[in-house]
Amino acid sequence: MNISIITVGKLKEKYLKQGIDEYVKRLSAYAKMDIIEIADEKAPEVLSDAEMIQVKEKEGERILSKIGQDTYVIALAINGKMKSSEALAADLDKLATYGKSKIAFIIGGSLGLSDTVLNRADEKLSFSNMTFPHQLMRLILVEQVYRSFRINRNEPYHK
């Protein structure tokens, strides 16, 4: 299985990079994991609604350019469906069983994802009603993908 995380912005925090690198290394026994960073759109601190849409659309174009036609897309969105770790594991297992070997998780920037990206998504996933920094969300997502493979292989994992 080939899994991509397409995310807006560069990760600067060393401690987050170390955590992500550790889980990507662990995942290598189960799947190929790529993390694709796309540039965030430069914008002033205070934006009008129209400017926010424009920023999200520009970032969205960059995101969509990294997604193949045969890729199953899961967008992280606050209004997406919440799942347990076991449910996410089962869904990833079903995707693999039915020939969906390319999966892309999308993490938007600080303003979220454009409607264009959300419309391209095959599924919208929410980790919580809370808002998390998109940099931290990378670490949480990579850990949950790793956990999913452990669950699907009946290997021990922390409950």
C-alpha cells in the first residue's frame, strides 16, 4: 500500500519531526509512506472572507496537483466523520482488499481546505471537534495509520 500525507506548510518543530520520522520508520514494515509538503499561501494576518477563499483555492490547486486519478483521497476536516482507531483500521483494510493501493490523506493549512479539495475527497475524516495545529495533526495521523496496520495484523498496540 502507498500512503501519502499531503499537507500545507513546512514542519519546523524538531520534536514533531522526530516523532513523525519514528512512525514513518515503523510503518515501513507495512506500507510506503510519503509526506508531501506544499507551500502555504502568504497572506496578511487579517483577511476578508473573499481573501480567505482565494488563499484556500491557491493552496487547493497545489494539493490537487499532487493527487493521481487512481488515488483514494481522505480529507481531514472538522465536519468529517469521526471514527475509532479500529474503524479506521477496518476501512484501510477494506480499501486494500478492494484494490485501492494508493491513499492520500490531506491536511489543510491554518484556514482549512478549499471546497475544490473537499469535493475531490472520497471521504472526510475528523479526529475531534477540537481544532489542532496542522503540524501536530501530522504526527497524530501518522501514529493512527501505524496503529491501523498493527490492529489489522493482530499485533499488540497501546489501548
